[in-house]
Amino acid sequence: MIKTHATVLMAAMLAMPTLAMSDTLELPADATVDVQVIDVLTLSEQAPERNDLIIHPVADGDASHALPEYCVLIGDASLEGERIRLTTQSLTCIETDGSESEIYSGEVSAAAYDSDGDFGLAACQDGNCRLTPEQTFQLRLASDLAIEQQDNPAAKINEQRRQAEGEGVANPIPAQAPDPDGD
């Protein structure tokens, strides 16, 4: 009986979308994630490209996977006919669990696909192409993503502080200065 429950639990865990687990942030090729731009993106014939675009993941969409809540992706956008072609090059994510945090930073190859399944976003009207921070779209990974956890200097400092506090060397609380009015 216990073995059956453990098997069911393990199968359920394996069926969940992959997120940051232990030392590696992993997503499979063709995984989709829901994202939004941070600032308004406007492209036109006069300004058909924008580099170093900042994008962040959003939850509760219909993507196949999710990225950690605290994550930014850097990408480029270009105008291609009546579509915005958007691709990414890098990401940095921080996965938190209580007071602990893990940092992942590396390269990612993903592109925006519209709801019609075509590459690029149909976001053009009357020659102006625009994405706002309220518009959610999906990025599809071109290849497997596997980024190793980075060193987290803040975590090391916090660990040292916790050890010092455990030894009675906590940050001292300054004594209250005497009230000059005698109150």
C-alpha cells in the first residue's frame, strides 16, 4: 500500500512542469512559457528593430512550463511585414524558498509565437506595431535549457550571520541613550 502511494506521488511529481530543482534550472526543447515585455515596445518602418528588450515571465497562462517568478529575459525584436519577430539570448532567474534563494543566469534560445502558431506576433495596425506590458505572449524554446546554479554571495553572508547569531555574536542592539529631558 505504501509503495503504491509513493509510486503515485513520484508519477505526479514527474508530470509537473520542470522548474528550478536543486542545482539546475531545466526546461525541454519546445517548452513554452508565458511572458510580457517590461516597457512598451513600438516598431515601425522608421524604427524596425529594438535590441536588449527586457521580458519577464507571468503565471496562470496556458503555457506548457513556467519560469521562476523572479526572472528576466533579454531579447531582440524586429519588424517583419505585419509581425514582430522577437527572440531571446539570455536570462537571469532567482528562485526563492523562504529565506533561501538560488540564482540562475545563462543563455537561452527562444522565440515568440502567436496564438496562430506562426513565428512572430501579429501586433501591427496601420503600420504601427506595438506590445504593451499588459499583453501576454508565449516564448518557445529552440533547444533544451539547462543552467547551473550560480554562486549567491548574499546567501553566504546570511549563512555566516546565522552561524554568528547561533554563537551569541548577533548584531548588538544599541543601548537607548538617556533622555536629556529626564522623561
